[in-house]
Amino acid sequence: MNRIFLDVHALQTVPPSNLNRDDTGAPKTAVYGGVPRARVSSQAWKRAIRTFFKDEHLLDPSELGVRTKKVVELLAERITELGGSPQGEEALALADETVKATGLKTEVPKRKSDQAKETSGPAPAPETKYLVFLSARQLDGLARLALEGAADITGFFKDKKNKDRAREIADTRHSVDIALFGRMVAEASDINVDAAVQVAHALSVHRVENESDYYTAVDDENTDEETGAGMIGTVDFNSATLYRYAALGVHKLADNLGQGLREDEPRTEPVRRAVEAFVHSFVASLPTGKINTFGHHTHPDAVVVKLRTTRPVSFVAAFEEPVRSDGVGHLREACDRLAAYVPDIERAYGDQETTLTWVLRVGPQTRELAALGTEAETLHALVTAVGEAVAERLDKPA
């Protein structure tokens, strides 16, 4: 298969906010170009992207997975749904043995066990030691396997062939989010999935210093004699124009998804659907840290998407020297920097004959970016154009 990479770049301005905080509660930062920058971790934005798939119905629920320690409970529910019986503790026992057959280790958390003893409540379900990412189809497959061996589940999985079947089910028919973001299981490395997507930490294009907001809250029931605040506190924040970047290996995504999630569609269709969902979600999603406090609902001012056969290229070096606003904002200068840098690095390292470029932009400050590629009027138009181009490239012989 041809090597195909999709680079997605965005400039997004956010007002005072705390999208992604560190262990002290302050917005995360990083030093780049010798000065402190605002930072939003890749983990925070990847979670925003994954939840956007579901919240905005970009993909069918059958194409998505779930990441949880409560795999045994989840699988027990599927066993009951598919078989009607067994239920309760019997279903949990079947699920526990099936999960362990995949190579995962389970145990009842001590805290929950102690709490159950204190309250004389029901025994809690076992959990995996780590968060485990499983697709809806993998859970259904494991549930059917558990029902097949329900008469003697322990003996059933003593047969190596059945244990191998459990591992195979857990490592095939991956959901779109697993195929995109991968899966790492230290204790069962043979079911690991290498991610097709690499997401950079978002960085401000300019120097940023965190600020602190001192706030008070008044008790509504205070009388005139009761003065002062009912509560006082502080919350840290910053504001920034962020450069965001992600690289998607389309060929790796196709390999992770396999021949297709549905038997009645061509091989390229699930890949096209996944690419479109990713581009849409990357552009439109937003981490929700402290969003009720700051209401930082913004969209990117500019998006540049490149489909290439050469290796991915981040344009963050355009901002190694921090943008200085001089009282007129950072966005225009950031766009001008990008418009000058992109042709230069593409000339030196790119393959202009095989690289396709699209631009989605808003406002006069982004005007210089129009010359970089084909302009899309809307996000929908951008997503559709990228999806069609990816499907066409996948159909070409290697």
C-alpha cells in the first residue's frame, strides 16, 4: 500500500481560559524559543476529539470503542444482553474468565472490597489494572465466546485454541478510535495497537505569562449585619493564539481497520469515514477544562490540511521566534509567518507534485494563507474534499 500522510494544522485563539491544568491547578506551559508558552497537552485534545465523535454523532456507535478498567462489568452486560441468561454474579464470573483469557489481569480493587465489607453490600466486580480500550465488536465477540463456554468456563479456556480465539477477538475488528489513537497494554503486548495518529501539544505562538483571578462568592441568605464573602478563592488562567498540529498515517489507519468494518462496503470506505471524522473532530473539538468559568468557545481562525506521500511535517518552527503583538494582536502576524514558512519548507523537503493542500480560514487577518492551497468555504466542504482525495489515493496501485 502507498504511504499516505495527512497533516492538519490550525491557528486558534482562545480568550482567558484554563483548558488543561497541571498538578497545581495552573494552565500548562512549556518553554519554546527561549520563552514560556501556553500549552494544551495532546492527551487533553485527543480526549476532546474522541468524545466529539460520540457527542456529534460523527460515527456510528458500533464504530467506536470504550476505554475503561470496568471491562468485566461491561462484558458481563453484553453476555446478558446476547444470551438473556446468565445474569448477575454468574455473568460476571464468565466475563472475568474471558477477560483473563485475552492476557489481561483482573482484581477486585481493595478500596471497593473494603467498602463492601463495611456496608455488607454485594461483592464488587473485578477490574483490570489499567485502562483498556476495546471496540463494540470486540466486546460482542468476547461475549459470544463466553456464552459458548458457559457450561464450564474455566475448562473451556484451559484449551489453548479457545484462549487463542479470545486473544484474536481482542485484536481484530478494531473500532475507529482504537485504529486512530492506538492501544497499549503492558501485560498483554500482543494485543497492542500502534496509533495511526500523532497529536502535538498545542503551543502559543507568542510568549505567555499565567495570570490569577481572585474571586468571592456571597451567601444569598446573609442579612445586612452579616458582611463579607461566603467563599473566596483564586483560579489561574491565560489567553493565547495556539498553533495546533496532528499527523495521520492513512496507510497505518487502513492497516489497523483491516478489510473493513462492514462486509457490504469497499475497503476504502471505512478509512474515508474515519479520516473525515478525525479531520472534523480535530478542527471543531475543544477541551472543556474550566469551561463553565471561562466559556472559551472558539473555533480555529485558520486550518491548513496537507495530503502527502513524504513524511509528516510540523510547521511549529515558524513560531520558534515568538510573535510580538505590539498591541495589535498575534493572529495576523502568525498567519503571515505561516504563509511565508510553508512554501519554503515544502520547497526544501516536500514533494509538490504529489502533495495536495486545502485551506479553511476566517477573517481578513488570515488572508495571506489563501495562496497555500485550495480554499474550502466551510468545514463540511473541507472534510468532504479531504475524504474523497484519501479514498482516491487508496485506490491507486502501490
